Amino acid sequence: MGAIETQMDERNSEKREITLALGGGGARGLAHLGIIEVLIEQGYSIRRIVGVSMGSLVGAMVATGDEPAKIRKKALHYLLSERFKKHQQALFGMGSNSADQSTGYFSWYYRIEEFLKANRLFRRIVTQPGMLPGILLEDVMKNLVEEKNIEQLPIPLSVVAVDLVSGHQVILEHGPLREAVRGSSSLPGIFPPVPFNELQLCDTGTFCSLPARIARSYGHVPVVAVEVSSDVVPGIRCHTALDVLMRVDEIGENYWRKQVRHRADLLIRPNVSQVPWYDFTAAEYLFDLGRKAAQQSMSQIEKLFEQ
């Protein structure tokens, strides 16, 4: 009788397998962890994770097979540490006591235009592969991502990036995990591209911030996609060339997401739009928003398996 019960448990577990498609969105991607926590608590198992940018970072952490609570603790310990804050301050010119847009902690985002006018940064743009050095992303990888190859992970992982050499999107399933995730997370023009064998990797940016189509290609297991990017806010007027470039990128990225959402069996969109994509100090809040979104989607997920 015990053997029969074991077989039935295994079959039930197989029936509750899902493929996760984790989108990019900077700090907002921390909501992925809250969603995954709830899915695992409810007895769902992950057949594969397909991640892009921040989604690839979270995917790399989850694919180790560690308990979600342990992963959350590890992420919070680093992202809220003085070490991480100092890296941001050094790279982006952040203050430490205010959230004011022009002078506070996240002032770098609003001062890119001013930075571009500075001769030192201008020289860097025309002579270096990125406006900022890659040391921040390197440190993130060392603290949050295990040093192993992608194919060694207990849960299969696909990392989506762009190869500048070939001019094609690439899906990485083998090779050094840290380099793959760093390449997928390196914003074009901001951080330098990452060498990966013969490739030169960077974030896919506009045209694949939600890898639902790629996740669908792995078979008939239900695809649960998590979108953490916000919709385009209307009424914005552009006054500088940089404003125009950033606005067009935002519009293009939003348009692409709309074209691939239907490839997922279920789309979860946690309410994270009020959190700036660069605000990692809101990590705990973002985790909780992810949990809430997953809990609200439970009945829809159950229906997938009833069908």
C-alpha cells in the first residue's frame, strides 16, 4: 500500500509542474521571489525557469533548489547591506538621507542628463563599452549567485540575453552561471557587455522583457509568466534627446510585452508600478507584493490543472 501511495504522490506532483517565465524590471523583480514562495508552499513544482535580466538573477537563485525562505534571507542580507549601498553611491552619485528626485538617494536616475554633459562621462561614452563600470553587477553575482555552470543546477534554467557579436537573442542553458546572469542584466550602454565564450552579452532591453514565448517552447507544462514592468504612463512630454531615447525604449518594451503575454497559460502582474525600478531599499515590500499577487492567482492556477 505504501508503494502505491508513493506512486500516486509522484503522479500528483508531476501533474502540478509548471514552467516559470520571469520578466525583467530591476528591483521590481524581487516580487518574483514572493510569487515563487507561494507557488512552492501550495505544492507546485518548477519544471524549468526562463529568466531575463532581473528575472534571470532570481531564477538563478531559485534554481539552486534552496528553500525560498533561505533565498529571501540571503537576498535581503545583501541588498540592504552597507556594502551594496556604498556600491550604488559610488557608481551613481547617490546621497544617503533623502529620497528627493534632484538631490536624494536616487538622484542618479534624474541626473543622467547632467552626467552626459560632463566631459569626463562623455569621454567614457565614446571610448568605453559602458557609462558605468561593471563592478556593481560583479559584486551582486558574487554575493547572490552560486559559482557553477548552468547545467549543474537542480532546476533547469534558461537565461535570455542578446549577443552583440552575432546580433541575435541567445538562450543560455550551459556555461558559467554568473557570467550568463550578469550578461542578461547588463543594461545596454550603461554597463559594459559581458564576454561569454565567443559571445558578447547584454540585457535584451526593448524586445524581450517577458520571456513567455521562449518558456512556451519547452513543452506542454503550464507556463506561468510574471510581469513586473509597468505600463507606459501617458501625458509625458520629452524635452531632450535623452528623454526621447528613453521614452521610445519604454514604449517599445511595453509594446513587445503585449505581443507575448498570450503565450503564457497564466500571467501574474504584481502591483509594483509605484516602486521605482532602481529602489532596492523596498525589497521586503516587493517580496510581500509578490506573495499577495500569487495568492490572488491561486484559483486560476488550480483551474489550469483541472482542465
